[in-house]
Amino acid sequence: MFELTVAERHILANPKMVLFTVLSVALAVGVIIVLIGLTEGYRENLIENTVENSAHVTVDPKEDEDYIRLYRTLTSIAEEYPVVLAVSPRLVGRAAAKYKDNVEGVTFIGADPVQEDLLLRVREDMVWGDYYELRFKRYAAVVGTDLADDLELKSGDNFRLTRQDVTIQVKAIGIIDTGTGLDQTLVYLPLETAQDLLGEGDVVTEVGIRLSDIDAAPTIAADLNNRTQYKAESWQEKSRDILEQLDTQQIYSIIFYLLIFIISGFGIANTMIMIISRRTKEIGILMVMGADQISIMKIFILESVILGPPSALLGGGLAYVAAKFIGTIEVPAEIYIADKMTVILDLGTFLVVAAFAFLVNFLAGIYPAYKASRLDPVEAIATE
């Protein structure tokens, strides 16, 4: 196939053209892979923090009440569902934490350590200490990493929690790092201790439920609403706005990716047109020697197609390096959900982007190839 031989010689004879074309496509491939990776990383962090670090179904008090008093009965009802793995009554509130001269606003969560760990896998996030110690030490607390830094708390330090006119002293027996903005305010307490701080008796503010099938959450929530007068919400309902925002963002991202590839394609087409204008005489000679219009088109289309694979590989390499660098950047956890940016590099994503880059190279070469095939041999040879 002489067209392939001619195309290869053209490429080897124009290293600057090759470099420009390969770089333009590689940058497009790299940018798109990284952007897709960032989007997927954000989505994964969101799902992980929404699904893994929160209850799949949350039951709140009745419409005219502030607290759930019959939470043991509600727990028994929830445990009847086969897909329920754990049920944890929780008392969540706000207080002020003071250690020496340091004062910080905190969110305290009172719960039974065993049930809470089954619900949220709390022990997996412990930096030091054992969350289960709260079963045996009533006036003890597990503190978020950032909060401990702000208060300058160390292992075994006693600090005070104050809510309205109630103050209790607790000992820091552990530090937890959830990787979210909650670490700046989080204080875990035994349920009885949180109830003492609240001063409302044997109550909770919510009941968290963990399921073996997270997709069953809306069904379980709806059934609980029918069976009880409490307000049950699935994690999908609680995160509806964020999930819808992500879906909208994905649409805009796809449009952005297409624009990047279109711009890259115009760059390739422009380069090929410039090459044809410099090879007008050579094209005329090929046509005089017997090459027809189809052969001329094949030559220039092959040139653009041959450059596709190295462009994709280089783009993948650039994306990998960029992803490793981006993964070291620390960001505010309250904004990005995690404390570091996450880029998920997926082989499937690379293959799809590489295939699209190959298609762009092919399409970008069609018009220049057609233009070359339409040249008049006599006029082309006479061109200086």
C-alpha cells in the first residue's frame, strides 16, 4: 500500500508538524482525562461521605416535636426490615468547648458506641484511642482532629462542654479523622452524657439506619413514614440538591470536553492545510504518476490517523502526572468535602477519550485530504 508509505515519509520529513499535532491532541486528551477524573473524584467523595459517613435513612422527630422520646420502639420497628444492618439512636446538638484559654463551637453527637460504629464505621476513622471506650467511661469524648488542634488538646486532657447553663467536664480519650469539614467541630459522647448536657431527659434528635442495599433507602423511608408519624428521609432525599447539581455539572462538562476537542481538531486541520499548500507540487507529481483522487485523500487521512495513538498515549501520561500532582493539593474540607483533591484515573475513561481523539484526528484530516485531491495536476506542478 503505497499511500501508507508516502504518509509515513511525509510524517518523518516534518518533525515540527508532528510535534505540533501530537501536542495539541495530547493536551486535549490530558485535560479531558484529568477533568473527568476530578469530576468522578468529587462524585466519589460525595457519595462516600453521603452514604458511608452518614445514615442511609434518617428518622427525625414528629412535625410538632423537637425530640424523639420513644426511640427504643422506633428502633425495634426499623430492625424488622431484612435489609437493615444497624440502627443507632443519636442525640445531636451544639455546645461550646473550652480548654485552658481556647474556646470553640462544637457539634456533639451522643450515641451508643457499638450501634454508632455499626452505622458509620466510626472506629475506622480513629487516629488514636478506641471509640468503644465510651461504653465504659461516661464522662469521656472522642474529638475531631482539627478541633483538637484548635483547642490544643492532647490525649488524656480534660476539657469542658457548655450548653446554655449546663457545663460538664469530659476527658479526651480519642481523636477521629473523618476527612470532612466535620472534623473542625465534632465531639462524640456517650448517649447518656449528651442527654445530661442537653437537659431534656431520655431523648434523641434522630435515629440513623444503615442498609445492606443503599438503593432501598427511599422505599424503607416511605414505609416508615406510613407506619409511624415520624419523618424518615433517605440519603437520596437529603442529598437531592447536590446530586442534581452534579448531574447538571456533568452535562456542562461534556459540552466543555467537546469544545476542547473541536478546537484541537481545527488546529490539526489547519496544520494539514498548511502542509498541503507546501506540497502542492509534490501532489501534482503523484497524480501525474498515476495516483488518483482517492489515493491522495488516503495519504493525508493516514497522516492524521497515524498521529492519533502517540497523541493519546502522551495525553494519558500527562494526565497521570497531573493527577499525581493534583492529589497532593490540600483544599478546604468544608468546600470540597474531602481534605485533598481526588482524581480518579480509569482505564475505561482513557480508552473512550483516546478513541474520541483518534476520531478527531480522522475527521480533522478529511477536509485537507479532500482539498489536496481536488488539485489540478498541471497547475500543481507549475506551482513554485
